Amino acid sequence: MELIAGYREGCELGAAGTLVGRLWDYRCDSEPRLAIRRVVIYANVNGDALTPLEEKIKVNPPMDIKFTPGRLGEYIVSWSGNCNCTYDNVYYMILSSYLDKENDKSTESFVQSHEQNVNMEIHRGLLVQVKLYQDDEKEISSNWTERIFHPSRDAFTSIDNLTCVFYGNTYMNCTWNIAESASPDAEYFLSYRNVNADDVKNCTHYQSDGQRNVACYGHKYEEDLLNEVNICVSELSNRTKLPYCRNIYPASYQKLYPPINIVINKSTDEVKWELLEMDVPDFCYTYQINITNWSDQVHEVRK
């Protein structure tokens, strides 16, 4: 506590003493029937006035949400706040969701700083909500502060429908469509980054339509397929445009190697095969066998 004005020893808080804002009023009667003296005391704890924590949380919602480009395919969402809440159970809660509702993906995170990294497909439009939150039984919180981030389509690299397939554990093929508004001399290149890493890797083999790259083909992919990745196409001839990115888990777009060395036992109708080595657990896939009877051309599918 910081004492601004001194007071006589033995003074006590008078019946009229009240807490108004950041000031306490004290009354001192050092001798009977003497005039009352007033002193003012500021009370500070960690730089904040001694007001109830719940009240501080409720009246200090986040303000001025901003979006700043970060690493490849990443944006930094930041905001300002007046609450110097240095308590272990007080956080900023951030919700991020797409505007196009193409899927229900949304992210939820809790931080004690004033920023959060977001790895999402910004060209689809993003709704970000932030509030101050106390994680306890009462779950006291401020109001939500919201901002929509939806740059115009012209702000991004002029492609659409970026699609990738991963073959086994080794190769990646990605294709894209060039938008009608694209410049005839536009040059496209593909890069990707594990969301938890800083290193950016570039496609090494391209296919073109005669003038412009339209696919990354046969690229050796050496990342773990279970790790989230940002895959982006940028326009080399126009660096002012934002990259067009997909945020995916490659394992969800993996095409498994087909079985090899298939052997059929005619006497028992038993079929055996082998698989190339893959980093995919057995419970993640099943086998399908298509059987055709040559005598009547009847097809049968077994799993």
C-alpha cells in the first residue's frame, strides 16, 4: 500500500470512511472535540486498484482486434486490454470460425498474452471472438469482442480449388485452377510449412499448361503425415497479393499403396497379398476385393 498523505498514530477508519473509486476517506480524532482531519490513501496491488476481480473482468473486454500476417499461412490476431490481470486462472478466450460454413471447423484457445497465432484458410473469411475469462466455478467473463476478417478475392493469388493428394509416405501431388481474372504472365509456385515449425519448403517439380504452373507433381514429401500443415500457392509476379492457402492434415488426403504380389489358390479360392511398408496403423484401413465370375460376368465385392 502506498501512503500518499501521512496521518497521526492511532487514527482509525471513521464510521463515515468509504471506498470511492481509488480513494479511501479516513477520519482522525486525535483529541476530543477537535476538527476532523482527512487523509487519502491509494491502495495498489500489482499496479491495480483494489477492486473486486470479478468487476475488473466484466468491465474490461478486449478492444481493437487486429490481423497481421505471420509465417507462411499464418496470421497473428492481437488486441488491447486495460486489465492488468496477473492471476493464474484469468485468460483471454479466443474463438475462430469460418464465414462460409463449408465445414464446422472452429478453434478455441486460451492465452494470457494479447495475441494468438491462427492457422486457417483466410480466403474463406474468418470470424474471431475474444473475451476475458476467469476459469473457476463462477466462470466470470467480459462481453465478447468480435471482428470479421474477409479480404476481397482480388487480395489473394488468383487461383482456386487447391487440392492435394499424398501417395503412401513419399510423394505429394497438388493441383489448382487458375482464375479467369489472372494475369496471362502470372507465375505460380507452391510452398508449405508445418504449423509448428518456421521452415518453409518449396515444390521441386511442376506441371504447366504451356505457360503457367498448374500443379506440383511428384514432389517428395518428408514430413509426418499426421502433422497439420499450411500449403500455399503464391504469385511470383505480384508479391503484394496474399498467398492462397489450405490448412490440412495430410493423413486425411493420403492415397495408400495398392497391394502387391497377389496370389490366388484355385483349390481353396484363397487370395493372399502383400503391402508396401506404410506409416499407417492397420485399424485405419480395410481391404476391398472385386471378384468377377468369367462364366456369367457376375461381379461381387467383398470387404
